[in-house]
Amino acid sequence: MNQLDQASTQAPRQVAIQVLTNVLLQQGSLSTQLNRLQTQVTSDQQALFKELCFGVCRQFPKLNSIALSLLAHPFEEKDTDLYAVLLLGLYQLSYMKTPDHAAVNESVEACRLLNKDWATKLINAVLRRYQREELEIIDNLMQMPSVEFNHPKWLVKRYKKHWPNAFEQIIEASNVHPPMCIRVNLDRVSRETYQLTLSELGIETTQGGLSDASLYLSKAVSVNQLPGFDDGLCSVQDEAAQLSAQILNPTMSERILDACAAPGGKTGHLLECLSRSQSEEQKSNSVLPSLTAIELEAWRLEKIESNLDRLGYCAELMCADASQTEEWWDNQAYDKILLDVPCSATGVIRRNPDIKLNRKPADIEELIVIQKQILNKVWATLKPNGYLLYATCSLMPEENEQQIAAFLSEQSDASEIKLNHLNANLSLNWGLEVSHGKQLFPTLNGNDGFYYCLLQKSA
Ligand SMILES: C[S@@+](CC[C@H](N)C(=O)[O-])C[C@H]1O[C@@H](n2cnc3c(N)ncnc32)[C@H](O)[C@@H]1O
């Protein structure tokens, strides 16, 4: 970024409009669009650029309801970029310190830069009206769930139905900026030593209570500021996600499969645990762990590769559809399998706020079918007595306990192992015990929402 030719960069606002337009047109997730376009913004403007993109997505249900109430007609699809300009203007007026006149003027100027001068009057009028009547407008819309809870109506309905007692906690935690949590590589350094090193650099942290490797930073920093990051001393990973490797507790004598692995956060953690479990003899004989990581998307498999390179571990990486076992499995059964299936990601909305824009109820139905296929097929690759840990970052029982209930009713050789029984180090007081497995809800300043269920194959 620092070497970027200034001439090839643009104002963060303009690039944010491109990112948001693409997200609104469902041309990829926010993170994909950020990866694609962030190089057009200089490093000193990155924070503002990300604040604009994440902020509009995080507040989208509310901003969208406000915008629609102020427009006589919604914009046509070809003018989605203008809608992005309007949302960005409303976001600046409501949530940023930008002076109101600057927010309006910048929005009008943005129409010109898009060669859509015809829209300048409209954008100017809508934003000025909002500026004058903000409280009244919001008051009038407050009965809409999208405004009251800042979540899409269908999602609010499902949360209320499934989690009447945790509903408020879920909404509150999903609407805020998440904390930065790291996983210390306990194979290289203790959590206490690393915490002290960070403290000496002025980076204050607290230890998480779920994972023995977790540290929460009181203020997010760039990974470049984390000592030894490039050499694998730590990784950025939510604390709930860190439970996977702790529950599976892999050892060097076992064959391990990570079946939906990219970007490799949990693969790296499994390898750290494996390396830590190595005996002196195994170390001196350079015995390698047996871990296979599978990922459907080639470009995402590359992310696992670079993650493992940074950590200094190796694994067998395969680009394949985990449910097509005949295409990738060598018929050598696995002792332990991590199945972190694709899911609605409703437990991590605060990290992926574009879910509020683009996730639809029909997606969940499709995901349930995919999860079922992968689970059924991968089950065949597990050894008798072996363990499979089913994981999602979803809050939907349909993808979690109900998925497992259906699986158990169809697989006579599968049984559920109550969590905590495998690894004695694990705290007993985590998550909510549901009909099958455990559900974690997102918490303010704490872990993301997650679901785990441990299954064992009968002998
Ligand atoms: C929840 S993410 C996994 C996160 C990963 N375990 C980690 O901790 O970094 C699910 C991954 O499964 C991949 N995936 C989706 N369908 C798949 C399939 N049929 N076979 C293998 N991987 C699949 C997705 O591309 C995505 O990278």
C-alpha cells in the first residue's frame, strides 16, 4: 500500500460507493469486495474507507428503511450506485462526525463523479430533509423491526421464535463492532508471556475465559503491530472458534481431517495443538502430523496455504467438494474430523454485517441441504470409535441441533458425546446446552455466536 502510486488511488468515499454498489447488487460479499478494491485507497485512508463500508452495512436495515421512506420511488437497478451514495450520506449524517453540510455536499459531488448530474438535486433534497427532520422521521419508523432492531424483519422474527430469552443479547451484540481477539500459538509461547510482551508495547489485553489461548485486545491494532505475527506467534481468531481444536484435542498418532477448511483458522490451530503434543522423539525424528484440509474454492484454499506458511506448519491440502468423497478420499479412515460447514453465519453478523443486506430465508434452506450432504458423506470416512465435531457459526437451530437430530435418527452408528468429556482442560461453563450439542451466543466484548456438537462412531 505504501508504495502505491498516488495517481492510481481514489478518495475513500468513491471506492466505498463502488464496494457498496457491488454488495447491494449481490456481486460478492463485503469482504470479497474489500479485498478486491481496497488497494485503490491509500494506507492513511484505509480506516475511514472501512468505517464507511462496514458502517453502512451494519446500519443497513435502518438506513434502508429511512431512505425508502424519503424517496418517492426506489432507484432503478442501474442506479444502485446512487442508492449507495444516499445510504452513505445518511450514514455520515447519523453516525459520523462529518459536519452535516460537508456530508451533503460530498454526496452531491459523488453524483457528479458518477456522471449522474441529474440526481444531484434529488440527493441534496433528500439529505437536507433528513438533516432537518431526523428525529421525527426515525420516530415515525420506529415500529418497523428493521428500524427498532436494525436487523431484517425475517431474522428478528426467527430470533424471537428460537431464542426468546437470548433475543435481546443476540441483537445487541450483533449490532456493534466486535472486539479483536487473538489466539496465542501455545506451541511457541505461553499466553502469559505473550500478554506481557504486548503490554510492554502498550497493547493492553485480557485473557478470555473459554479458550486457554485467547487474548482480547482492549483496542484493535493492525496485525503488523503484533510481535511475531509474521512468524506465527499468534493469529486473529474469535474465542468461540478456538474451541474447535480444544474439543478435538488432536494427537500425533491420529489421522485428522478438516473438511471445510478455508481460510484455515482452525486448521492452523489444530496444527499448533498437534505440534505441541509431539514427543521429544517425534520432534527429533521430524515426524509430521497427519492432517488433511479440504476446501471447495481454489482461491480460498490459497488462503489456507498462506496461513500455514506464516505459522510454519504443513498439511495435505486438497481442493475438493467434501461431499464427493469418491473424488478425494484414499479409503484410509480418519480418527478425528472437524466439519465446520458453510452456514448462515448469523452468529458472526457483527464481523460480516453485509449478511443483513443479502442473506435471505431461502439461503438457509439451501445451506441445510448442503450441510446434510457433507455430513452424511464425510461420516463414512470416520474410523469406528472416531470423533466428528460438527461446527457452525450459525444461531439457527435448523442448521444446528435440528440438523444433528435428523442425522442421529438416520445413522445407527452415530451417537452424541456430551461436550467437555473429551478434553479435561475445557471449562464446563460454556455455551447453552441444547437438545444436541452446545450453542454459544455472540456477547458484547466477547465471543461470537457458534454451535458445536461432538459425534462418535460406534465400534
Ligand atoms: C465456515 S467456513 C470454514 C472456516 C474454517 N474452518 C476456518 O476456521 O477458517 C466454510 C468453508 O467451507 C467451504 N465449503 C463450502 N462447501 C464445501 C464443500 N462442499 N466441500 C468443501 N468445502 C466447502 C467454503 O468455501 C468455506 O471456505
